[in-house]
Amino acid sequence: MATAEEEYAAIVSSAKRPVAGQSLTNDPESPALYERPPEFTSVHAASEYMFGKFIEPDTYVSTMKAINIYIVGSTIIIIKSGLNLPFLNSINNKV
């Protein structure tokens, strides 16, 4: 029967994790994402990039469809459930 120390050593050695200092031996030409400097260092530049990505035709259309489905679905659920919400009174009266 194995001792507690032997069992512990077996568990520790079987873990799929990096060895301490392993990043120091990795190829510097292909660093991991977390080892690279940030792509954006200002909020303004990052928000411009994100807005530019958002208004690309494929992204914009699919996002608007998803928002439309959510809004229509939520509105139907609220109206059908009979919730009396002040900001929905005009909608509830029209249905």
C-alpha cells in the first residue's frame, strides 16, 4: 500500500499543468496571448474598434435580428402575462 506522500506525488505529477518557469523556455517568436502586450491601451481606441466591428454588415444585421426577436418576444410575454406596467399602458390599451 502506498503512503500518503507517494499518493500525493502521483496526483501532483499527473496534473496537466505547466511547470513553473515553463513560459521562460517557450519560443519568443510565438508567445501565448496573455504574454503579448495589449492590442489597445486606451478606452477610446478600443471602443472605436468595437464599434467598427459592430457596424460591419454581417455583424450588424445578425445583431439587429437578435435584438428584434428579443424585444418582440419580451413584449408578447409581458402583454400576455397581463403585467400592468406604467410604461406599457399605451401598448396594453392597443392590444
